[in-house]
Amino acid sequence: ATSSKDDHAPGFDVYATPFVQQAVKVVNSSQGIVIETRPIRSLDLTEYANATLGQLLLPQVPRPIDLDPAVLPSSWKLAPATYEVYFRSWLNSEISCQKKENDTYSLYECTAVVTFARKANDPATCTIVVPGLREYSPYIEEDDVVELRQLRYEPSGNNMVTLVRQMPPWTGIIYRGRVSAVVRAKEVLVLQVNGLAPHTAELWRPHGTYYGLSTEHKLVFNVQFPVPDERYRPMIHVLPHIQVALKSAALNTMQQADSAGTVGTKVFHYWVQSMLFPTEADCDQQSNLHSGNFNQTFVDEKLNWEQKNAVENVCLQNYGTVPYIISGPPGTGKTKTLIETALQLLKNVEQVSHILICAPSEPATDTLADRLRLHLAPHEMLRLNRPQRAFSEVIDELLPYCYVSESMFALPPFAELMKYKVVVTSCRDASLLMYSRMTNSDLYAVEYGLSELIHPSSHKTPSEVKLHWTALLLDEAAQALEPEALLPMHVVSPPQRAPKLAFTPLVVMAGDECQLGPRTSSPKTPLKQSLFARLFSRPVYADHPLARGKTGQAPPPLTKSMLPILRPAFTNLIRNYRSHPAILAVPSSLFYFDTLQSEALPSTTMTLANWSGWHGRKWPVLFHHNPSPDDLERDGGGWFNKGEIQLACGYAARLSHYLGRQQEVCIMSPFKSQVRLLRQKARTDTMGLRDVNIGPTEAFQGLEHGVVILCVTRSSKRFVEKDKELSWGIIGQPNKMNVALTRAKYGLIIIGNRDVLVDD
């Protein structure tokens, strides 16, 4: 390690990647014979659509545009006319950055445990340890491709073969294996690898050992992690659908067709434009004050006034044809509000019969399904998963709500799928419905197209049409890439031209734009702004008189003198049920214009009231100045702070002893090396803190702990600006800081250098 003070040796690059011998590194760029491994689990969704709906009546799928690689993404501005090219350009840029990031995760001279298949043509099993897998660095899922290049060693086992000896340093075969298991806790990947067999592998190992007759082999590979096409392909494919709808809306407006776009009995529906670029024209007016009473009976009677008001507004659809946004700071019950909304729509809104509920991550989606299962039977709700998802990731209680075929998650038969009142899936897996043509537009085209074929002489068009999907509820929406959020939105989007809709599909989003947004590899990209955040910044929301922070302070109460007014298509949740008021005060002031109210029970928030570690007024918030220098592991290993490790583990030990439960305490740091060393220290027999949750700051979003110990780690001003540029650390990262401060219920300890933090 080297001190991070200003006395670094000249030429020492603290951000350099680890050193790798050129002879080893060059192998990864060498051409070779490629042996593919087939996907372990997959669905033919095109065949599903053809078998279910047929090809005759389905509308043609628009093709993605061809981009000019010479045109930079920054050349485009976001507008309805440039929507596809804008996001396609930035997605391509993100894929490129993702590839560069994945290159930094490449493993060189990695020892793998290989078991060859007993039967010819069966894949070998290969087990490797991947540092950082626990923190999703790299981000690997089951069925992802991992590339292996086996290295050669001299029979003596002393050195790797080099080109100087007129023999290539590797076998010349690129094995593209498939991940069959991910053991994140142990940072282990298990791969299925076609073509890896005793007659193709190099069985000489260092130290002269030959494993030719063994059943288990320890072979040495260079390992690379390609970016899976499947991860970005659905987002690229949904963009043309959206662009067609936006361009058609603009063209229809220019033509000024009679009766606002009516052609015969068919009407042009501006739904996509209203959802993505809402204006005041899409909103309804409010002329009366709320009575203060709610007519409906709520499933959860403990909901507060703001939550009930949001549910009522959505059920009454009294705000116009725009997304309804529930802005919920940490601990304010966003998910609870969304669950109640779903149940009330099914219970009280006759036209709502089929709801799509999504979240950007699988854990968040599982949380939605887990809460809904208390109210819905397995024949009423489907938890839709992609085939590649591991069964071990799904809690036992949700398995009856999943459809399984041939030992993998799958789409139910068409007739069964159409019966579900609620389908819960991740934004990404909503692409299963898109590719299988289960969207409102496709189902409408088949249903009414078939009617016209059966009755060709009848020119009567129905006066109104009933769509299958009548609502989309999107939780944790501020964490979804905008193209990712488009996938479920496209599923519920009505056809562009159709008779009057019996019910216009609703879109409800819940999230918090002041916490962490979408995760990207590029530190500077518009993709970091979610659709949720972009919509909330549009005038129809941001400039509303009741918007949080519109005047730089808390919004005023609605009074009769302010009427008539555009009915707000949003609700600001303000009651926090998690944190002690002293913990909540700073984030409320910094991020939410002092609008948050602490409603957490004193029996929880006062848990540490008598702990001896608090100072001054004995508020459960403590800053510990740490003058210890931050150090850097050479070869790009990462930043750490030894003094901070001692302090954090010391506090964790004292608090765990006082509370009697280690699980109530968590330690977080924004630097991976610090997290790793904190774990090593805490898990020693001396400390014995095996149940204290230790992880990177980002991993704690959506979680809560009794006590949070935040390790800032950075103690040198010199590197703060570079940290900001790379989105490292926590200094100058307001959203990340907000997440860190709002996880704690009754104790918050921050360890950092005041001389560095004072400038933030």
C-alpha cells in the first residue's frame, strides 16, 4: 500500500489498473477457435406468439434504426422526433462503457476446478472464484456467457509457454461457457463449457504435475466477461415502437384531422406522447377542495392521509391522461401505497381487470409479489420470471405464483395468462410479454382483425374497445433506465388508432429521485436520469403550485383562493416511519425542503437513548473525526483506511454488545477495498462480528438497520475531484449520501475527516 498524501512517487498513477504481464495479457486479444455453449434455459417467444395468435393478423414489428457511428450521442437532444436515436445512441455508448468496465474484471492466470463430462458432447463443469461477485462487480447472472482461454505451461511446470519457444502461450480455443450457478456469498461461478475435454485441454500444470488420469482438474485460464446482448436488446427493440407512436402523434396533430384525429369511428390515441411528454393540456382541473373524508374502505386502514389521497386519485382518474407520480422519500411507505392502489383498482374500479406491476430489480419485484400474495390467490396473480432466473432466488412462498415448465420459469399457456388479474414482473422481464406479442396493441389487432375477417361484409366498427391491460404500476421507478421503463409501458400502451377506449390504461410510478438513480457504467450519461426523474422535472409537475420545493420551501396547503387549479398528478409522501427525528433532520433539510415528519414509534427510535457513546444532547447521531490517511493498494487494488477500519469495528462491537443483536448493526463504505478489509477485520475470531452487515453504500438502498456506521474512507482532498468525476466515494455524491443517512432507525455514526468533508 501507499499513503495517499501528496508525497506519491512521481509517475505513480493511483487510478492505474493492476499490472499484468504482456505475454499473459495478449492472449485475451488473440484470435482463436470459438466453441459456443448453448443457453441452458431459453424460450422461443416468437413460436409462442405464432402458436397462440398466428402470424396473419399481428402488426409488423418496426425495426431499430441504423446509427451513424460517426455521430456522437451528445449531438442529439431529447425530443419526440428524436426519441429513438437519442436513447439508442446513449445505449450504445453505455454498452461500450460496460465492455470497458467488464475488461477491468478480466481474470488472468485464474485457476479453475474442471470436471470433464462422462459422456461425449456433454459440457464440462468449471468452477472459478470471481472477486467482487458479491457486490455485482462484475454483474453476472445465470446463463450469461463467460469466455475462457486456457494457458499452456511447460512440462517442467516452472513457466508459462511463451512465443519465444515457438509455441503459443494458450491452446488457441476460446470456450464460451454458460453460467449455471452464481454463489455470490462465496464469490463463486459454476460454468457449463462445451468442447472442454481431455483431448482439447492442456493438462500440464505448474510444478510438473500431470492430471491426465484424474477426474477433477485444476487448470489455468484467462477469463473474460462479455456484456450479454440479452441485457440491452429488449431496450433497443422497444424504442422503434415508441418512436412510431410519437411520430404518428406529431403527424396527426399537423394534419389536424377532423374531430381531433378521428378517422371514421377510429380515434387517434395520443397516449404514448401524454405519458412521455405530458403537458397541461393532458391534465384535468380541480375546482373544489377535498372534503377530508374518503368514501372507500381501505384494505390497510393504517395508511396516512397522503397515502389514501394518492390511492383515491388514481382510482377516480381525476387528474388527466398523464402518469401519476408518488414521490416518497425513504421510509414513507411508497410500496405500501402502491400495493393498496392495486387492490383498490381491482376492488372498486369496474373497468380495471388486468394490472401489470413492475420494478427494475428482482428483489423489489419479489417484495411487491410477496405483499400482494396475502390478498391474491395463485390463480389471480402471476409472478412472471425469465427462464434464466435461478429458483434459489425466489422465496418459497412465491413459487406457487410462478409458472414452471420443463424445470425452468416460463410463460403460462395463453388461456391461463389471460385470466390473471395481476402479473408481477421486473421491467426487464416485461419484454417476455413484448416478444410474445401479449401487448394491448397486438391483442387488439388480433381480436378485431379476426372479427373483420369473419364478418367481411359488415362495416360496423364497435363504438368502444376494451383493452386487456388496464393499469401499469411501477415501483422504485427512479432506479429504472428510461428505456427499461418503456418495456412495461409498451405492453399496456393502447393501439394508436382504434375506437374510443372503454378505459384508458393508467400509469402510476412510485419512487424517489433524491436517492440513487439507474446504475450505469458511464459516469456521465443522460441514462442516469430515470423516466421518473425526467417526468417530475417537467413543468406540469415541477411548476405546480403544490410541488415540493416549488418556492424553495415546503409547498403551501391548498386553499379555496387557489382554485381552480390543475389537479396535481402527484402525491408527496412526507411521513417517515423509520428514523429518529435527529437522524431525519439533515436529509429532510438537504433534499426534501424540510417537509419530512418523523412518525416512527419512540419504542423504536429511543432504543439507544441510554447508550454511553452519544455526546452533547445525547441525540443518536455521532460524527467521529478520523485523521487516519487513506491508503491505496498498488496496481489499482482500491482505496482503504486502516484507522477507519479499527474505529468502525470498535463501534460495531460496542453497539452489538449493548443491543444483544449484531444484525441490527451495519457498516457501509463507498470503496470496495475498504468493504473487503472491513469484512476481514470484523469476521476475525477476535472481533467475532459475523452477523454485522458490511457492504458498499449502494447495496443498502431500500434496506434499513437499527444502527448505521458510515465510513467515508476518503481523507485526502487531492483525490476528491477525481472521485466525483468517476462517481466514486460519497463526497460530492448527494444521492449516495442521502441513501447512507436514511438507512438508520435509531443510531447513525459517521466516520470521516472533517477537513475534507467541510468542503462538501
